Amino acid sequence: MIKDPNINNFLEFERKHKCNSIRIYNIPVWTLYRYEIHNAIKKHTVGYETGQQSAFKKSELFKMALNAMKPLPRKKADVIFVADGRRNRNIDTGVYENIFFDEVAKKFNSILLEHPDEHKHLEPNGMDNVFFTDRVAFKTNIAVKLSKKFNTKKRQDYTNAVEQSYGPIFKKIQESFGPDLYEELVEGFVDRMMYYEINKKFCGKILDRVQPKLIMELCYYSMECFAYSALGKERGIPTAEYSHGFAFPGHTPMQFNPEDNVDVLPDYNLIFSRTQENIIHMPSDMQVRTVGFPFFERERSKYQEKYPKDDKTICFISTVREGIEISKLAAEVAKRFGDEYHIYYKLHPQEFNFYKEKYPWLQSAKLEIIDTIDNHIFRYLAESKITVSTCSASVWESIGFGCGSILLDIGDTGYNMAYLIKEKNVPLVKTADELIDVIENHKEAYVDPESIFEPNAMDNICSFIKEFI
């Protein structure tokens, strides 16, 4: 019988077939690729889509080439921070900052390793300890492309090994969930093994030079972070992922069977909120610590003072996955309230490149589209009386700003936001008429803004780091 590709059935499949225990050339490739596997199953069954990067521009390639030629860092540091190039413009200084790591990194003898986001880095970043890791991006892309073009012996060997070790499991995916992903997954696994090997070699050279006592990762399931976690275990260096948002019950990277302890995963997971402690389920060897979000603490009062709340402002928070449905509802609400309310439509950065094509109805709607990173989303949360969204970390942040919350019954929002719906009575609406009724009759939910983020976040994170240095 074909099963629904929800997270519980996916975890059951992983346990039954011991997917995370199989290694090929000593690489736990299923773990490296499990997020993409689950997404592929959902794409071919329930229409789940994720954002895609745009093609490289010549100017971007040139800048990456210059960064790739820079020598590796030689400075020894107590802490390595591993992050991507996604930065936000500071409204006071004008510099682009990593809202998760910059301020923490300044307090320690550290280096921040930044791989490109959307093919680029944002500057000025106001930091003197940032090293761009574009070199490994070049090496991996070139190696994989050449291996495909010439069908190298290494690629042939890897392909044979993947088919022998995982071929039967790929066929079981079709039996369990429906889609035939055999060829797609064989190619994806081989590519991922090559990416991982090259990343691990590159990251090892950096560790040889920097010799850190702790590695802090922003997204454990990037290739560099997988490599650093494995190297950390080999070399006795503790590794910790710091959350880059709120996790959800259906978010594959934050849901594991407890027995799936794999060396490419970090030793610790640092989270924003105690509300998350019963939502994420990591392998038993990984320790979860609740530390809070220093950037939120620092910025909330600043934005609230600069951008006072307006009772006639509504903010729709878009997502890559549900943007089409959210934007249609926003356009309908704008027809009804566009003259009475100031309505923001805040796009996710990954939507910037395609929303005009995919959401054409927004162009004529009576709302303000936010399609740049010139202002942080906190500006719009500070101003707004009500926020409307689906499964987004920004919903939790909006609560911290004192916004009334309305959730849209799109996709798996009901499942992923169950805590707010069941415990905090946040309304879940499906149609434009229902949404208009909630707004018109002031039935949005207000949750205690102090109940979300763990307090004293900077002290908590610094105390954690000091345990190791």
C-alpha cells in the first residue's frame, strides 16, 4: 500500500531499512542526502517544491574566482564559525551582518568561514575575521562536471557502489511512496559523495592551520558543516550547530530516529526557545541546549522605537513553498482592505528572482511588496498589528514583536504549527472569506511576546563556548 510521504512514515522507512547505517567508501551518504530524498518523494507525490538557485552571472563567477584564489587562513583561533553568505543590512551602521554569528564571533579569538549564498557575499560586512570559502565551491562543481562529462573511473566505481548498497532501497521507496526515483537518487548520491570528499579535504586543511578548540555551525546539513562535524569527531574537536530559525515537526533535518547517530552530525544543537524542545528529535548522542537568539534581543527594542506599531498595518509573510497560495490570498485581502490598511507582502529572499513571474497578481494589488534586504523583516514586524503566514520561523518572531497571529491552512501548516494552534489558539483559516472575517472581527490571536525566546541569549551562548576554550 502506498503511504503518505509525511515525516513519520519517512522515519519509519529509514528505521526499517537502516538507511543511515549504510556507508559507501566510509561515507554515510544517505545522511548527507536525506533532506533531498524526502523532498524528492514529496515533490513527486504531494507537489512539494523548494527554492532553486538562479544561473551564474559572469560578474558573479569573476568575483568567486578572485575569492577562490585567496590563500587559506593561517591564524590560529579558538573557535571556527561556519556560515553561509546570507547577511542583513544593519539599519544603524549600513554594514551587512550575519545576524547569528557576527556579534558572538567578536567576543572570541575566532574566524568566520563564509561560503557564498546565491553566488555572492555581501559587503561591507564590518568584520576583520571573515574568510570566503569560494574555493571549495569551485573545486566541487568542476570535479562533478568533469566526472560526468568524461564518465571517470571514480564516478563509475561510485555509481556501482551506490547501486549495490542502495539500489534495493531505492526500489523500496517506489513500493512505499510511489515515485520511481532510482536514476535520480543514484546520480544524486554519487554527486554528494564527491562533494563531501572534496569538502572534507578542504576543511581538513583549514583545521590544520587554525587548530580550533570548538567548531560552531550555522546549518549542520551544508556540505562544509557535514565535513567539519566528521573531522571534529576524528580530531576530538567538539562541534555545535546554532539554529538559524525555528524547527517544525515535519522539517526533515530536525527529525531523526534516536538510534541514527552518524559521525557527520554535530555533537550539540543550540536552539532559540524551550517551545522547540519537544518539537525537534535528534539522534540520542546529540545534546540539545536552549540558548535564545541574541540578535532578536538586541534589535527588538531598537526596531520598536524606530518603527512604532500601527493598528492599520498587516504583514503577509511569504514562503518559497507556499508563496503562490499566500500571495493569492494577500491579493484578495488587499481588494477588501487595501484602502483601509497598509498591507505589506514580505517575500522570502529566495523568491526575489521569480515572484514577478509566478505571482503576477501581486503587481496590481493594493499592497507593498518587500523584495529587497534593505530592511530586516523586524521593521515590518515592529510596524504591523497582524501577521499572516504559514509555516515560517518569522511567525514566532512576530509574536515576540507583539503581533496578532493568523495562520493559513496551506500544505502542512496545521501539522507544523500545531503548538501555536492547539496551545495558543492561533486561528487557522483556509479561504479569503475566512481570513477577511478574522481580520474584520479582530479574531487574531495574541501570544505572550516574552514566552518565545530564551532570555539572556548572549550570555548563554558565550557560556557554552567557554566550556570548551
